[in-house]
Amino acid sequence: MVHLLAKLPPDECPKLLHRVVDGICGREPPRLADYCDTWTLVEWMELLQFLSSLFRVAVGKKMPDKEVLALLEDVGSGHGEAVLTALRARRDEIRHALVEKTNNMSSSTLQDFDWQIKLALSSDKISCLQTPLINLSLDVKKNGALKAVSVEMNREELQKLISSLEAANKVVLQLK
């Protein structure tokens, strides 16, 4: 995936790299719309995944510069130096974001869940629509205290939740 970075002119590389770090840190990540002339959607997703993983692993494993450059050997030295410069400049921010995400993941855990499907029948107009809803009850343990959370969703909201959970699962599997 590193070869995709070579499609970007070296002088534009730092802006992209800092936006990737912004995304890792919970701020606005780079947008494909700004780079649609350079990469396709698939290439863009692969590049973002590679760069995010590179920054996370380099900071998490405290990689020396030589190891990072070894991972970037397929791309020109200008791009490699841009990655190193962004990594050096934002290392503490990335580390803080990774620690914060780890703490948030460990402080809240899903203990149990239950779901029910029902029809919304609260008024004559809604009952005619026969809109199926799902009532999802979650038992979440946060800081040692068990808290019940109940969410009611329609079909589209349920599909968005499932997609989000699948994406989160992919990220977790990549981090292992």
C-alpha cells in the first residue's frame, strides 16, 4: 500500500499525513474529495488504513526511524522523510490518543444484550404504517458500575449499527 503514497507529490504529502494523524486523534480526518484526482476509493481506503496502522504501530512499538524507513522503502525518500517528520512532530499526540482509546475501551464493557422486534402502534397513523422497530437493551459496565441502556431503532438505524459494529470488529482484528 505504501506505493500509493508515491502518487502524491512530495510537497503535498505533509498535509495528508497530518490530517491522518488528526483522524487518529479524534479530529477531522482527510477527505477523499480533496484527493479524488489522485486515488480511487479503494486506493484511498487502503492508503488511509496503511498510514493509520503505520502511525499507530510506530508509536505503540516505539519503532526507531530506521525501521519506519524500512517499511517505506518502496516510496521515494521525500515521502519517507515526510512520514518521519510527521511522526516525530506528532508522536506524543498519537500516543495520548492511543492511551485514551485503550482506557475508554477498558472502562466500558458490554455485559449482556437482549433484543425484541415489535410494531409501533402508538397512534392510528403509525399503526397503519406497520413500521417494524427493534428494542435493543444493553447492559454496559462502566467503571465497575452496571448500567442498563435501551435503544429503539428502525430498520435503517439497525443496518447502520450493524455496519458500524462490523467496521469496529475489522479495526479490532487489525490491532491484534
